[in-house]
Amino acid sequence: MPALILSPYNDSMRLGQGYNSFLQTPCLEDSVTIQQAPGSQGTRPENQSQTVSYSTRCVDRISEVVRLMGVSAGSSIKSGSIDNSGAFTIDEVKFAESDLNVVVSVKVINQIQRHRGSATFMPNAKIGELTEAEFHEIYGDCFISGFLEGGELHGIVSIRVLDSSRRNAVIAELKSHLNTTSSAPGWSLGDTSKISSYMSETETNITVNWSGGGFIKPEQDEWDFDTLIRVASSFSHRVAQCPHKTWAILTRYDALDSFIEWARIPKIKIRKYDNIQRHVADLLDTHLEYKSNLARLNNALSNPEKYIAATGENAIPVTIKSLVFERSRLKLEMDCIVKEIEDLDAAPEQVKMMELKPRVTAPEIWRARLPVLKKHEMETLSSIDNEVDYLRGLPSILGDNGEPENHPLVDHYQDLKERGTSSVTGTPAVKPAEKSVEQPIETGLSQHAPPPSFESASVTLCDPAILSHLNQNEVDFVTSAKNAELYKAFYFGRPVGNLYGGSFFNDAPDLLNAVGADEWPTRLEMDATSENVVHRIKLVYPKFTSSHAAEHSPFSAGGVANVRETLPANAKIVEIRFTERLTYVAVELSNGRKYACGTRPSNAAALITFSVPEGFKGLKGFWGREGHSLERIGPIWG
């Protein structure tokens, strides 16, 4: 028997109602009519047995909590909070800042109310003909076909050890005692005296949610760990006396013969979300890490005198303009995660492409750039320990076996500790030998310059509106007064793709030296991988070739060669379109001819169009970033 598809119950749910199982949102009521078979929903016998499970589990990721509670990770990202039926919200900041998080769960099933009668899909005649996207928006991918009755209790205990020198020992002991599961009545944790002893060395924050069971503790009692365990142990008995609907049972529309028959003419296919849950869970963890980074940046904005710049590459200067600028960049990254959820809702088959070409910069990279608190040298070394411990616990650093793998950021902090160098102050314990430092040139990217005050700068190399879409170094380039004079014959369009992946490239210096003002590309080549990711774009001039591709570019080893075109004389490229993930690129010439590479998105809104600006004639070259893939690219007009 296939596993039931379930969603947490709320009072707005109705039998036969359409439902979006990915975002856990209700859709059109009476999408399906259900005629109950005789005896399909009787009363529960007085002595009917319960199905009960108890567990305490130490969790490292917020996605584990969401999975245990049955809450949609995608919905949590879109709404910006993790809640259960609108009645219970997880304190994500407390979760992220804690040394250990423990989830105590009790799940009780008294009765399955599943209606086994005739179910018939009922298209609403007033709505008329629908596209697949419109159908999904109105009807969802499934309908509510029944309910589970019983009760559930979830308690989240966020623990911080008061004595940092005892942190590892206390956490290890608590983990050894708190990872338990059971289905036995009268459940307990065993040696509670040891647990209480270690818990006395901690500060705890407890959040509890339950449905069913009525009043499960006296109002005057505070929620502490002992109370939570005591209440959990007796919860199934209380649910037997006071059950509640806890889950809605969902059934896909394509399980109904009536829907299959109806869907043949409009050719509607029901979306399948089975294979995207792991990726969405990773996105939720990433989203939480970004929230943590944003909180730290906001704290630096509120108390700049308490912070100084980190010592890592591309560190953020502690100035108001720098911090405000980078805060907007952080928020744009978080918006990208929300957009990815919306894209997955619309087309879950995109997940493989999304995993292949991540849209969002790794939050660990941002964390290494953030300002750090000023501390004394001994506190600094402790801070480095905390950074290492934090990094080793991040989902992106844990291997498949759950153990930390080698990672450059971990190595960086370990190296700082071994050299006696403060990650906070950047002051070495022993003065290092003089090093030869290659100075950034005007045509490249400055790695440490603060954001320019572009409120007063006269930005001529690009549209000032794109500045919020650029990374720090791209802003430095287009707002440089020297560059504004040197490259005044060019106009730089917004790059799309990964903000920080790979290495910077810029055709402008070569175009200035090797290409005349009236020279235009004579040949265009574009390639995509077998996964339809654009990985090479090439423009050929008589004395210069602009070619940008991924490292170890697969086009020479069986990649898909999409475009090989000699361009007509006097024809110029006047329009170029990209998707944000560089899965598709299309160009249009001044004579109306068009060429494309990759997979055109079904949603036209996913295309970003760049047209030749007023006063310019056509595409000259590109600027962006390239590395293991063609990470980022934007047009240079001339």
C-alpha cells in the first residue's frame, strides 16, 4: 500500500477541496464530490487501540524540524516563518544561535476517516478553459479525501551551554541521552537525574505546540524540560479522552478516472513534487543561515562601534554605506531563494538544473565577509573556536555521513588560530615577512574597496538602477571616474547569474585596444551542455575573439553545439535575452534574424531582456564571471 500523502490539519479544510501539496495551501472548494459508501465513516469503538509514537531527537538543521512536524519547507520559505496551521511559530533566531536543539514529539492516531465511496472530479463550468498553469493555481495538484484523528505534540528545546569551556562535554552527554524513539506506553527518558544535572548547566528556550488532548498541563506550571517530558509521557491518555483532527489525507487528481477522462482534451498534467523535497530542505537551511547573517549585519549597523572588518577575502568595511549596501545584497539573495520556490512550484522538473547551477551564493561565503565583534585576544581565540564549530555544523559542510568534511573556511579559521592571529582584529601575534601584493588594476575588480558613494557619483557606464543588482566589485568598476573616461564608448548591461562564483572577466580593455568603433562581430557561437546549461558564448572579430566558457568546458567532449553562425555584413546584435540561471540565451540581429541556445522557459516572465541602449549601435562583448561553469554574464554595448 502506498504511503499516505498528508498535510497538517486546519479548520478551513473541507472534504473534496482542492489543495497544493507542495506549498500546503488550499484551493477551490468542491473540486471533487465524494459520495460516502455505507459504513465508511462509523463511530470509533470505545476500546479501539491507538497508534502512538514517542521520540526525542537532537537536530542540527531547521529542515529536520519541519520534516518531523510535516510542515512544508517551501511554504516556510515563501511566508518567511515556520508555523503549524497558523498556531505555532518556531523562533528561528533562537534555533540558529543555540548550541543544541532537541525536538520532543508524540504522535497519536485514534482513527482514520477515509471516505471510500465514489469520488468524481468536478470542473467548474463557470471558469471555462484552462491552461495547465491556471489549473494548478485554481485546483492544485490533489484534493482532500479524508482526515486522521488523534493528537500531536511537538516541543522544541533550544539549549545554550553557560560555560563555554564545558560546552563540548555537556552537549555530548545530552546527545547520548536524548536521542530516543519508542511506541511503548508510559514512555520516559530513563536516567532523568543525569539529564537534569547537565540541563542545569544550560539556558533553554522551549516552544510547545499540540493538537488534541485538551488541557495538558496546569496553567500555573511553567514550561521547562521536566514538564515537557512529563506532559509528553501522558499525552496519549489525554488524546484518548479528547481527540482532534490532526492531518488531512490528500489524493492526487490523476488517481481519479473522471479526471483522467476530462484532462485529455485540455491536456492537463498534474505536477509531481516527490523528487524535490531534499533540494527544498537544503534551501530552507540556506534561508535560515541567510537570516542569521542578516541579523548579524543589522547588529553591526545598530552598533558599528562594536564591530570591525573581518580579515577574509572581500571583507565588508564597517561603514554605514557599506553595511546598508551589503544588506540590500543579502536581501536580494534571500529573494532569489523565494523565487526558486516559486519556480519549483510551477515546474518541479527544474530541480536537477537548479542543483547543477545554484542560484544563490553560499551563505558561508557571506559569513566570512561579515564584520566581527571587537574582543580581547583570549576572547578572539574563543571566537575562532566558535566559528570553526559553527562552520562544521553547517549543512553544506557536512558530508553524506553527517560528519564534517574539509572546507576552506574551516581551514582558514584553524590557520588563524595556529598562527595566533585574531579573526576579529586581524593583528598577527608575530609580524609576518613582507609580501609582494599584486595591486588591482582599473580594468579588474578591487577585492577590498568599500562601496562608492554613488549617490554623489556621476554613473555613466551603466544605468544607475542596476547598481543594486551588482556585487561590490562590479559597482567599483562602473563607478570609477577613471573607467568612466577610459571606457566612455561602452555601456555595461546588468550581468545575470551567480554574484560571486568564478573569476571576473571583462572584454572592455581588449575591445578598446583591438576593435575599432565601427567593427562588429562577424561570427557567433553558443554551446550548451547535455543538461541544457549554457556554458560557452563566443564572438569573433577580425583581430579579437571574445570567448567565455566553463573550466574543462564539455563542448569539446560531446557537449551540445547549438549555434555556429557567420553574421551578415553590417548586421549587429541589438537584443540579447538570458534566464537568470543561464539555462537559455537568445540574440536578435538588426536585420531581424534570431539565434538561441539552451532550453527556452515555458514562462516568458523568466526571460531577462537587454536591448541596445539609446545612442549605441549593438553588442560589442561581455563582462561577468567564469569558473567551473559560466557563472555570470552581462552585455557590453558599443
